Amino acid sequence: MTLTQPGPNIKKIIKWAAPLLIAAVFALALAWRLGGDEHSDAQSDSLIQVGDKAMSQARILKNLEASAEAAVAAGPVTGTLAGRPDFVSEFEWQVLQNAAAQLPNESGRELTTLVNKLLFAKKKEAWLASAVDTALRKDLARQMLEMIPAQVQSGAIHPVAAGNLERELQADLAVGGH
């Protein structure tokens, strides 16, 4: 089977879908953090439709946190996805499936591309949040360096931005002589 390069319309949709998903996830997390504990009962009572089930905001946020933790050790997905990877929350999965459904490819390649963009974004977020010169930060730097070529090829990262990020990641690996 020969895979063709996505057309310009597909690339445009993918470019806006991934940041939209990330923005939605971070907006939910920010709202939860700003709400604090005094609103936790109200949030847990508020249900949001996620696919075919209703979930509380607290459960959605708990799933987002668990998926972010799972992303640290996860590797990129290849081929067609048979189900939701552990590093993708139920909420994110619904958003990604809906975004991929808008794209004109039956092979499921777009869903895989979106899932890998999300994985890279989560790894980058964990890398940025980790302290300098830690084993975790260096491990994430190695993982991201391996993922950058595919991210550039899919159009998720501009080549110039990828080069800048590669230099930052290499600098992290050089700190402490590891």
C-alpha cells in the first residue's frame, strides 16, 4: 500500500485541529486550577458529554492528568489505531476522533498523526515543567529528539522551530555530561 502526502486542505485542518485540542485541554486544566477546592463539589456535579457518556469535570481532569503522566513513557504510534492509547484521555480521544473524521482519508492515518502530535505536545510540556539537569528531563529530551523528524514531516513543527528546539534539547543532554 502506498501512502500519499496529505493535500494542502488536510494539512490546514491538521494544523488547526492539534492546537485547538491542546488549547481546550489547557483551558479545562486552567479553569480547574483557578476554581480551587471551594468549587470542587460544584464541578463534580457538572456533567459534560464525552462521546457516548457523561463525565464530571473532575473525572475529565483526572483522566487528563493520568494521560499526561502516561505520555512521559509512551512512544509514538504507528499504523492505524485500534483503540485509545493510555496517553490520550477519553475527552482528548473524542476531540481527536471528531477532528480526524473531518479529514478525507479512510486509512486512519490522520488520527495517528493527531495522536502523535498530542503525544509530542505532552512530552514537551513535561520537559518544560521538569527541573533542569534531571534524569527525567534528559529522557524526555532524547525522546523528543527522536520524534522531531516525524513532527516536521507531518507539518506539526516548522523546520526552523524544529532546529531551535533540537538545539535546546541537545543543550539539555550536554548538561552534567550525560
